[in-house]
Amino acid sequence: HMMELKSWYIFYTTPRSEKKAYNTLVSSGYKVYLPLKQEIHYWKNRQKKLISTPLFPNYIFVWTSQSYIYKVLQLPKIVRYISCSSVPSTISSEEIALIRNMLESDNSLSLERNNISGKKARIISGPFSGKVGILYERKGSKRLLIQIRNIPFNLSIEVEVDHVRILTSAWSSEWVLSDLQINIPLGSSQVN
């Protein structure tokens, strides 16, 4: 029996239960990634509290082989796996590392569900050097929209103008960025 190749498969959870699903998967022996973003919440009594919320609501990534997908589906809080024309969708280890690095960076990170028009650009210095995306302006700051394959969210990160090189003048997030270059140094992509 050949060792089956493992990939990061994408699963969809029941609403507001990503962390429960994560704990169940981990205690079942799976390697799991649930991207969390830190947010400060202000309560009525003016107290503030740091809360970690899922970056992609309802989405969780599980490192497993295709034959185990149905075992994962039997676990509580997991609704379905994401697929494209009945083939289970995956996300690359480079993209997992990219999401992780973006969350750990000091640059402001947000999710964009709307179509954004701007200039196609590549980051030429800093931790995201080599990434291609759509450069646009929001509230006076320059941001780069980066598409992650197989999930319906685009990540938008604040960038310094001198860290970016314009590639084409007009570009829209409706066009798939097929030439995504992900240059992440080896060693920064370990996943716990």
C-alpha cells in the first residue's frame, strides 16, 4: 500500500464553531490550521479585551490524505469539504505559510469580498517580496489585494509604496492571478 500523498484540504464548519472543530480535529490526531486574527473588543463598561476570531469564517484547513476526507466529515461541527467539479479542493503549503506570515506581520490585514479594481503590482522588498496582487488605495493607505486559491476571500494587506512595483496599469480581482509567485524562504513554512 503506497503512502498516500497528503495535502491541505479545505473544510467548512457549522457557524461560529471553528475553534470547537479545531480542537476536535487536533485531539483526533490531525494536523490542522485555523487562521486567527486578533481583534480588540470594547465592552459597554469601556473595558477592552483582545479576542481571536477566525480570519475566514467557517473555513478550516486539514493536512490529510484524500481517503481520510470522509473520516474528517464524520467529526462534529464539520459540514462539508470544499470541492471544485467534485474534486476536493486543496490549498498549498506556501499559501498556508503566506497566510500565517501575513497574520504575524505588523501590516494591517483585512478580508475583501468585493471586487477591487486597481493596478497589478508585485511586492519587491520586505517579508512578502515576490507576491503579486492588485494595488489600490483605501482611506489614504496603499493596499495590495492577494487572492488565495479555492476560498472565496481575498486578503488585503497594507504596503509601502516603495516596496511595490507596478506591473500593469489596470487589473481587477475578477481576473484570476494565475501567475502568483510565492517566494517564501524555506524554514518559515513549518506548521504546528
